[in-house]
Amino acid sequence: MKPTLPAGLLAAALVCTATAAHAQRPVHTYSIVARDSATGQLGVAVQSHWFSVGPIVPWAEAGIGAIATQSFVEPSYGPLGLQLLRSGRSAEETLRGLVAADPHPDVRQVAIVDAQGRVATHTGESAIEAAGHVTGPGFSVQANMMLAPTVPVAMARAYQASTGDLAERLLAALEAAQAEGGDIRGQQSAAIIVVSGTPTGRPWADRLIDLRVEDHPTPVAELRRLVHLARAYQHMNAGDEAVTRGDVAAALREYAAAEAMVPDEQTNGEMVFWHAVMLVNAGRIEESLPLFRRAYAQDENWRELVRRLPAAGQLPKDDAVMARITAVR
């Protein structure tokens, strides 16, 4: 029996898609949805010659699934699809329900991977050439309006051949698409979402990576830079958590790891500054001085911030210590 949407969702889907012929956005693009078999993480990454692709094409929820909706995009496929997956339907059942409720499935392209790694993909017959998709174990790559028909194959090969975590493999697929010629119109925006395999009940914690490049001459390269920066700030966050636990050694390790990953000019002194603050609080003032010097060289306002931190309990109320760390040049 052909799966159908629950009555409420069907009505919502019909309302959303009934106006599609008059409100289609041509988000022709390439994307990948995937589940990491080792961690259960779910992710989706996308690039398009269209402004701000991130809010409309990629959708993901921890422990539920990941969806990419594109071509003459119907954004409602994202939230409706996740709701269907959440209700227990498979990727294939979800896709069939969405397409069945859509009066214009011929112009859609959509891919879904569920929490079990099952994949379903639809490329409508009216998607603009070159259009197609390739599926594999736990992933699907799809593209339309490509310069070359080989883009999906290149993406699939890159994803399967790459190593590292899910975010790294998603980026490899995007880079392969661009190297193969990418969107016939060029490049503009990109996005990546990675969520945990098991929901914690805290959606903000389940979203491991959520980054967008709204408008850029080389959005995939910029997205990779942002992912690297995000990894560095994950170390910063882990350092902050260690401070909360009172684990000074762990905090210093995490701050040092973050600082080593990113040059000063890419963080405006942020990482070295808080590493220096932690060293002072650990009584290692001499080690902190070169770091304060680097921060001050980025922006003199860090020196003023140092003076304000003792009142907030973030630095010791010790005049001698404060004079030493604020005087460094």
C-alpha cells in the first residue's frame, strides 16, 4: 500500500505546495545527505548559485534524519519530512508521502536519510539538465543544473574515499562537485549541518555543526575554513566547561589546542586572550605574558578588558598581578 501523510500533515503539505507554481525558488544546486555508521551522526551539506541556501535546502534532527530539498525548491519538504520521520516512517515512506502530496513533483529534487541509514531520493523529470543522483550505504548525493552530468558520481566517490568525521566527508563531497564543474551558473552560498546520532533533549547541544556562507565568491572553500574555526571553538567551549568543573589542567589543554589551530589574525586575539587569563588564574603569570602581548597587538581594547575582569571574578584582585599583565608591551 502506498504510504500517505497523516491527515493534518497532508493538509499542511497541500497548502504549502499548492502555490508552488507561483512561488518557486530556483535553488539549483548540489548536496549530500549522510549518516555516519560509526557514530550515528546525521548530516547534510549543500552549495548553490543562490543567495543564502542554508535556510531552505538543508534540514536535520538528531536521531531522526537529514533532508535536502532543492531544484525548484519546496522548503516545506524539510519540516514535514522530519515530522514524518519522527512519527516512525522510513526515508522511503516519507519521500513517497511528500511527493504524493505535491502537485509539482516533476520539478523537485529531494534526498532523505533516516536514523537507520536508509536512503530515499527523488529527481523530478523536469529538473534542469544536468540533473541526477547517486545513492550508497547511508548516503545520497544529488545535483541539478550542473555543468557536467558527472558531478553526482564525483561526489559519491569523494565521500566514500574520504577519511575523518562526518563533517570532513561531507566537505570532501562538496569539493569534488566543484572540482567537477559544479553549478553551471557558478558559486554563491553553502551550508553544512551535522547533528548527533542520539538526541539529548537539548537541541542546541545535538547540533554539532551548523554553519552557513550566505554570499561568497568561493563558498565551499569558505565553508571549510569555518568548519576548521568551529572545531577550534569547540576546544574553547570544552575549556570553559573545564573551568566550570574546576579542572584547570584540562582547561589549559583545551585552550592551548584551540590557539594552536587558528592564527591570531583569524580570531582577533580571542583565543590567546582567554588562554592567558586561565594561566593567570592558575598562578602561571610568566607564561601568560607573551599571550597577553599577542592579544594586545591585535586590539588594545583587550588591555582595558583585563582591567574589568577582577570585578567579575575572572581575574585575581591583586594590584601587583594586574599591573604586570596590563603593562606588558
